[in-house]
Amino acid sequence: MEVFSKDASLMDMNSFSPMMPTSPLSMINQIKFEDEPDLKDLFITVDEPESHVTTIETFITYRIITKTSRGEFDSSEFEVRRRYQDFLWLKGKLEEAHPTLIIPPLPEKFIVKGMVERFNDDFIETRRKALHKFLNRIADHPTLTFNEDFKIFLTAQAWELSSHKKQGPGLLSRMGQTVRAVASSMRGVKNRPEEFMEMNNFIELFSQKINLIDKISQRIYKEEREYFDEMKEYGPIHILWSASEEDLVDTLKDVASCIDRCCKATEKRMSGLSEALLPVVHEYVLYSEMLMGVMKRRDQIQAELDSKVEALTYKKADTDLLPEEIGKLEDKVECANNALKADWERWKQNMQNDIKLAFTDMAEENIHYYEQCLATWESFLTSQTNLHLEEASEDKP
Amino acid sequence: MYETCVVLFLFRSVEHTDGQSVLTDSLWRRYSEFELLRSYLLVYYPHIVVPPLPEKRAEFVWHKLSADNMDPDFVERRRIGLENFLLRIASHPILCRDKIFYLFLTQVFFFYLADSRLKALNATFRVKNPDKRFTDLKHYSDELQSVISHLLRVRARVADRLYGVYKVHGNYGRVFSEWSAIEKEMGDGLQSAGHHMDVYASSIDDILEDEEHYADQLKEYLFYAEALRAVCRKHELMQYDLEMAAQDLASKKQQCEELATGTVRTFSLKGMTTKLFGQETPEQREARIKVLEEQINEGEQQLKSKNLEGREFVKNAWADIERFKEQKNRDLKEALISYAVMQISMCKKGIQVWTNAKECFSKM
């Protein structure tokens, strides 16, 4: 059962209502994929960033509200506060538990360019939206949504979460895993099945393209902002001019007000871009990095199997237990591959929808912008010709 | 180093008094010859608001526009400006009859005007009783010049930014096309959407070129402000001349009176030397009075004619200024309306391109 959530435009969730799509296009999208009845039974919002100051550090927590009808949850409503570190922990646990599933990406830790202070309002808001997306993607994932750590993340009180975090493999063993992973992943690449070679090629190319699109989109936003800044000055000059022209006062003032209205329309277009397109494209930039990690993990699992097979073939180590081990590893590889294959299809489908929607929204914003400007100038023109006709009829005896 | 020559193809039918019409051939004129024609007109028609020339050097340039005087676009716009200049003169009720103008259009010659009054036009004079209308006009022309230059500067910056917005969208085209190669289902939609992004990006070139014509219309009036100021200066010059002549006459009359009555109130060199070197004889005094009386007579004649000249000038100048005002109001209104028309065309193009793009996106 797949529910394709379209929640890029969700912002203020002051009312505890289920996620309502806010753009008509997103509604169409939801209808398209609701062949099955809506089985959504887990609703999550991330809001209310708060700053906490201690002697050691300053950090932000976000409020997370969960509403659910699932039996395995003790209650139907939960409210907790989490900080970025907690999200990182959750992501790590999910990757550990499901190494070849495509875990949704987290927003970056820092943004290097243009960061004056760590916690300016825009940064926090962008991060909040991305964290909201992150949790909802997990909730919509057929497998991840039932993950135990995910449940604890959503429901546990602060102290409960801390103590839970302390369980599980320690830092050193996790580091050891990473080292082994790097060493063996190369071997996995050599024996990679054809379909995963294709997948890898796609991921590499996709990553290139989405990164470019991300840069282009950011650049467009920047140019639009600069255009807006200049336009703001343009209208008022006409008002200034009208002060020294008796016969052109009305025309000049009208031109000034047209320019100002187009200015406002530009502002709206900009904000549409920054809400509909930029976060979506950026999320897929992060996704593309995730995917490469997933491929590596898959390769590593395969490498484990291959090294044992090699050992058996060349009688390197104690061969009594090997066949059993190999059997287990073969199962592991098959599971991992199947999990990835299924998730890959799902991810691709989601990606296509999300990209399509984001760009369609962008086109819609532009159409709306030009329509507004057109109406403004057309009404100016009509008023000028009407005036002219009035004057002409006045001149007639 | 040669300036680019502007070729004029003026097929002008000129009717002589005997009813014959003459068609002129094309001939070559360079920018500096236009400048000479204008200087001549300024001098010989001081009360007329003489149409301005297009800019000598490219100003108010936004970054993609060339500041090079040899740039073909600039040359073309200058050609249009020069043609406009000549048409304005040709449609002016008084200027069109000027012989030199006719010669400019028909004769290949180089004329040199060494008129000291040309230089005098640039001098400033302190006038005691300026005509308020001319002072107001001067202020107006200052305001006009300043507001139009400001507007042109900001417009150039806005054009620059708009160029940026459109052109960056072109990058989408390339990336979409590359991306479409690896996508099975989305491929076609991406590819065609990319094509529309290219169309969008390249549409800005024509849009901004049209806007340059609008900018040129405004520039003409920027330069007209200078022409207005020239008329005001001429008035000032005449007024100053008049005041100086009146002052001179008054002082001579005073001198004469003093000589006749024997009282010395006004300073004169003769008076001074008389004091130092002795009284002059009655015959000498009579002679001086006679000279002064002659000068006074002459002065009164001159003052009368200067007054007349002054009044004629004001009457004619003001008539032309009224004509100019109406022309300006018509032209500027038309320009502003044409600006609106350009914006409308740009919006319609934008709607079309993005509607096409949206269709492609939704088919992905």
C-alpha cells in the first residue's frame, strides 16, 4: 500500500487536522494514486522551533506532534521535543537496521555559503520544513514506518530517549564496521549484478543532473531577487516626474502603480519558487548522496559473501563452519538485493512525481505572474484610450 | 581614425516658389556635420526650441549593451535618432524653411560657423529683472533632465537584471536534455520542456531591443531639456544686454546733467583730471556736452530697438515653447503607452512559453 504524500507546501499546522494538500496540483496528484483507499494512519508535524541555552552550548529543539490510530502505539496523540542530533541518531539506526533501503535524507548540518550566524530565521525555517519532510517520508515508507526506533523517536520523553540511545553497538564497533565496509566494498563492485550496474549508472548521472538543477534553481532565485530590488526603485521615479508635469500627472502616476503591482507579482513568484521548487530539488540532491551510500552498503554485503566463498574455494580458513555461514550470507544478500530493488522502484516513482509536480508548480507560478502583469498593463492601456476618447469627445462641439 | 559615416537616404520633395519639385539624391553626412547644423540653428533661431541630436556616446548602458560607438546596434539606433532629428526640423513650421537646412539636405559641402555669439551662449549673466516665465522654464528643464537621467539609469539596471533572469533559465534546457537521456518515462517531457526553456531564455533579446527604442525616446527629451535651457540663456543674454545698455544710458544722462549744471556727483576720469590739472574751458565743456548728447541720442535709439527686439524674442520664444510643450506631452504620453504595449507583449510571450512548458512537465 503506497500513499504518496505531497506535503512540500505544508507550513502552519496549528490545527490538529490531517494533512491537507494545499495546492490544487497536489490534490490531483493524491487522487491519481489513490486507487486503494487512503490507509494513512500516522500523521506527523514538525513545528515551533525553540532556542535552548545551556552553559556548554546553544541548540534548537523542534516540537513533534504525532497522531495515530495504530494499536502498537500506547496513545493516539504524542508531543515531544527533539533536536537535530536526535534526528541524526534516528537516521543512523534506520540505516543500520535496513542497510539497503533508501532512507530519506536529512537536511545538512551546516550550510557553508552565506552563513553569518548558525541560527538565523531562514535557516531554521528551511531546516524545520526539511525535518518535517524527513519524518513524513519515513511514515509513508511501507517498511520503515514500523521501525521500533522510529516509534521511540516519536513518542519517548527526553530522558527515555537518552537512555534508549545508550543501548546498542558502541562507537568503536561502529567505526570498525565503517573501515571494513570501505575495504570490502571494492570487491562487491566487481561482482555487482547487471541490474545494479544499471542502477549505479543512473544514480551517478542523476546525481550530476540534480546537482546542476539545484545550482540553476538557486541562481534563478538570486536573479529574481535582484530584479525585484531594482524594480522597487523604478516605480517611484515616475511619481517624482509627475510632480513637474501638469499634463502627464495621471499617466505617470498610473505607470508608477502598474510597475509597483508587477513588483509585487515578482515577489510572489519568488516566494513560490522558494517554497515549491527549491526544497524539492535540494532534497533530491541529498537523496542522490544517500543512494550512493545505499549502493556501497549493498556492495559491502555482497563482498562479505564473496570473501567467504573465496575462503572456501581456496581453503584459506577453517572450512567446517563455512558452508553454513555462506548459506546465511547468501540469504542476506538475496534479502538485501530484493529490498533495494523494491525500494528503488518506489523511490523512482516518487522522484518522478515530486520532480514533475515541483516543475509544474514553477511553471504555474510563472504563468500566474505574467497573467497578473498582463492584466495590470492592459487595464492601464484601456484607461488611457478611454481617456483619449473622452478628451476627443469633449473637443467636439 | 575614421568615424563611421551615416548614410542618409532622404528623398525629399522640395517645392520651389515656381512650383517645381526637386528630388534629392542620397549623400553622406557624419555626426559632426549634424552638430554644426544644430549649432547654426541655435544661433539663428534663438527663440526656438531646437530639436536635440541623439547621444554622441552611448550612455545609460546596461551590461550586455555595447558602449562601443562602432557597435552596429548603437550605429543603427543613432541612425534612427538622426533621421528623427531631421524629421523634427522638417515638421517645424519655422525651421523647415531655413535655407541652410535645405542645403544640408542637398549640397555636399562643409560649412564653418565662426560666430562669437555661439560662445556667448555658454556664458552666464546676472540679470536683474529676469522674466519669471523663463526662470520657471529653466527650473523645469533642470528637473526634466535630472528625472529622465535617473529614470534611464534605473531602467538600464532593471534591464540588466531581467536579462539575467531569462538567460539562467536557458541552463535548464541543456541539463533537461542531458537528463532525459537516462529517463525512460520522463525523458520526452523533460526534453520538450527543455526546448521551451531555451525559447524563453532567447526571447529576452528582442524584448530588450524594443525597450532600447523606448529609452531613445526618453533620451530625446533629456537632450531637449538642454535646448530649452539654451532659449532661456538667450533670453538672459538679451535681458542682460538691455540692462547694461539702460544702465549706460542712465549714467551718460547723469554725466550730461552734471556738466550742464556744474555739479559733480558722478565719478568720471575727466572730472578727476580736471580737479588735478585745473578747470576746463567753457568751450571744452560745451564740446563734451555735445558729444554726450549725441551718445545719449544714439543710446536711446539703441535701447528702443533692443526693447523691441527683446519683446519680439519673448513673443516668438514663448510661441515656440507652447508648441514644444504640446509636442512633448503628445510624445511622452505616446512613449509611455508604447512602453505598456511592450510590457503586454512580453507578458503574452511569457504566458505562452510557460503554458507550453507546463504541458510538457505534466506529461512527464
